[in-house]
Amino acid sequence: MPITSSAKKALRQNVTRRARNLKTRETYKKAVKDFRRLISAKRFDEAKKELSHVYQVLDKTAKSGIIKKNSASRLKSRLTQLIAKSSKASS
């Protein structure tokens, strides 16, 4: 347990930031999972609308440093490829 007042404050900040980071991480994972679920259900129109929301969530997550910028870019690229490939295969 922290003893000095600055260490106590640092602990409070750490707890607050951890809770915020976990919430944001959960949000981006849920958005990606929902998008993939729409693709697997072959609901491509809804998935295309959802894609912009997924992009927004990933960009905000990367901006706040929870995931790296390149990780967000890679995920966005793969999700875009997934919808393109899936909608082309079903047509």
C-alpha cells in the first residue's frame, strides 16, 4: 500500500485510468464482434453502416493509446477486406 500522499494519489489515478481503459477496450472489441456477426449472418447492408461506427471506435481507442495506431489500421483493413470478400462471394 502507498504511504506518501503522492503515491496515494498515483494509485487513485491508476485505478481510474484502468477502469476507463478497460471500458474502452471492451467497447472496441464489442464493436468488432458485432460487425463480424453481421457479416456471418450475411446482413451486408447493415454491416456497411456499422463499418463507419467500428472505424470511429477503433480510431478513438488508438488515439487514447489503448491500442496502437497500426493495430487499429490493421483491424480496419481486415474488416474492410472481409466485407468486400463476403459480399462479392454472396453475389
